[in-house]
Amino acid sequence: MSSSNWEDGTPMRGLLRRLCLTIVTGYIFVYYSEYAFWARPLATIRLPDALWLLLTYSFAAYVFLTLAVTLRVRSFAAIFVVGALFGWLVEGVFVQTMYSLLPFRVCLTNQGSNQRTIEASTNIAR
């Protein structure tokens, strides 16, 4: 089995290749979306939390790569749209779902004059 036949192999090799590409892309997305901008030391991150974050971003990376291939992205405008869909998936679906599982919801919004409004609505059953 030579490395030159990597692309020409069985469907399992193609699946393994896509899986590796997805995980590596997911790691790049995690690094530049989360780790590079967190205001806390990386030493406080536990391994199970890091693995869940990698898994979540790897799923988003799979969607991103699938859209890029399916839509035949060849221009800046097309990659911008695919990147916007990636951002919506991560921030609009994953993050909102994660925050809705908390016992209360805190929403910080910009009100034009840089005021922060805190809306706290409890989801606790009374």
C-alpha cells in the first residue's frame, strides 16, 4: 500500500480522508474562533470540554466543506456566503442552544450608544 494511491483507494479511504480533513479544519476553526480570543488561560480548559468543542466545530467544518464543494466556491463572494452560513450555524444554532439550556438567559446587546442591556428571563419552572 503506497501513499500515492491514497486518493485511488477504497471508499473507506475516501471516508477516512474526509474525516481527517474535517477534524483538522474543525481544529483550525476552534483555534481561531475560541482559543485565540478567550480572556482566560488555556490551562483551565479540561480535556472533555476541549473534545466536545472540537467535535462541535468539526461538525460545522463538515457542513462548511460540504457547502464549499457542493456550491463550487471559486470567488470571494461565494466563500463569504459559505463563511456566513458557518457563522450562523455556530453562533446562531450551537451557541443559542447551549445558552437556552442554562437556568436563565442573559442577552447583551449594543444599543447604539454602547450601552449594554441585560435582559434576564428565567426559564425556571415556578
